[in-house]
Amino acid sequence: MLAASVDRLNAVEGLMLDVGGWAHPLARADWVLDLMPHESRGLYGRPPDERFTADTWVQRDICDREPWPFEDGQFDFVVCSHTLEDVRDPIWVCDEMVRVAKAGYVEVPSRIEEHMTGLSGTWAGWAHHRWVCDVDPYAPSIDFVFKSHAIHARTIPKRDLEPERRVQWLWWEGSFAYRERILMGIEEHDAYFDEPLRAVQ
């Protein structure tokens, strides 16, 4: 997560939920919702001074199409960082985030990063990602595009990028728009997956 965003999140007041935070949970979060158990958290390190506890860690599939075990508007703030691109149903996750929280922060990989080779192998981006995301912070909105295998024919060699070019982020209040964008026809498909290549020329 962007360091500047963590600093801003640490200053947020009220009850906070971290959705999908298992690999590197946000210490500021009061609750965490994740598929993995509390005791196995911290693949990329455990933060000091965790506010959440084993009792406020809810283990479940966030895409199971059953409402999360929280009341409408229970949380003042929800965080979902580097999760939506991984899961099978990001639309459902967005539905539930908007239902249970009054505001939130979302962070996903940038389109450029999703085309770079050498991050986890010789292929484009990260092997476990299902979606390419387009964030419009002004709408505010997120489009999810299926990560077609055609992306692997349109790769960018790994390069050092500023942290702000490796990710996209969205601060939202009240709600935000989200949808699966379906590319119709070869021309639209090819034009979409060619965009990041032009951005780094």
C-alpha cells in the first residue's frame, strides 16, 4: 500500500474494517475479514501494534454471495488493498463494502504494472490476478476487465516505477460506481490491451 495512504488511514477516526488484509494487515484496522485464519496472517510481515485481535478477525470467503456478518453502515471506514484484482467476484465485494461502511479506500495494481514481466515470472503481471482494473478517482468508479491471455503478447519489461505509477487508488465516501467492463470484438479488445504499451513509450 502507498506509504502516503497508510499515513492518511492511520489518521482516520472511527471503526475500520480491512477486507482481504491477510498478507499484510493494516495495523490501524479494528476488524479484518479474510479467507485465511488470524494465526497465519502476515505473509509480507506483521505490523506492530495491531488494533484488531483474533476475536475481531472474521475468516470467510468474501465472495460467497452471503452477506458479510456486519450491519449496514456498521463501519466508519473500510480498506481493501490489493485484493479486488485477485478474487472471483469483485462486484460482490464492492457491493458489501458499500453496504457495511460509510467511506473507504481501495488500492489495485496499475495497468502498466499488470503488463510488466519479471514480477512473478516471464508472463505479464502477477500470475494470480484475474482482473485488470481501471480506477477513475473523479467519478468515482472502478471498471474490472477480465485479464485475457492476450495480455501476455503485450508485455513491458520490468522497470523501476515510482510507487504512484505501480498502483491505482480510490478514496470514496457514501458509495462509488463499479462494474465488469466486457470488451466486445477484437478491435475493442486489442485497443484496450495496447493502451499501457503506449503509456510507457
